[in-house]
Amino acid sequence: MNKNAEYYLIWDCLVGKQEEGRYYIFRDDTWEHDTGSIIMDRLVGYDASEPPGSPYGMGSGSIMFEMDEISYERAMELTGGLA
């Protein structure tokens, strides 16, 4: 448990965190590395559906709004105390 980590709620159902420069997703009662860049894509607004070179591929507000920062306490509730 790390109260200094940043916790996120993605799509209102997936919990993620940034801890010591690394990103993790909570799945199947464990933290796994965010190898799919789910968190980073939402932080920068990367829209993979845009074609290469599109000015709308980065900074997309609709992508950024898919994720909210949440408190450590809320992360604890959502992960069953495994935040």
C-alpha cells in the first residue's frame, strides 16, 4: 500500500495507479503493469482511432475525460483494500 501513489478510475470501472514512475492496472485482485498504456493514453489524450499525423490524435478531451484521479481511500474501497 502506498499513500504516495496517484490513483485513477478509468471508464468508471477500472482502477489504475502511478507509483514511482510506473503505471499499473488492478485486475483479478492483483496489480499488473499497464502494458497497454491505458493510463498514459488518457493522461495525454491519445486517440488511437485517429489516423497517423492527425492533429486530433493527441490532446483529445474526450479521451482524457475517460479517467478521473481518485483518493487513496477510494482506491482502497474499489480494490478491496489492496491499493
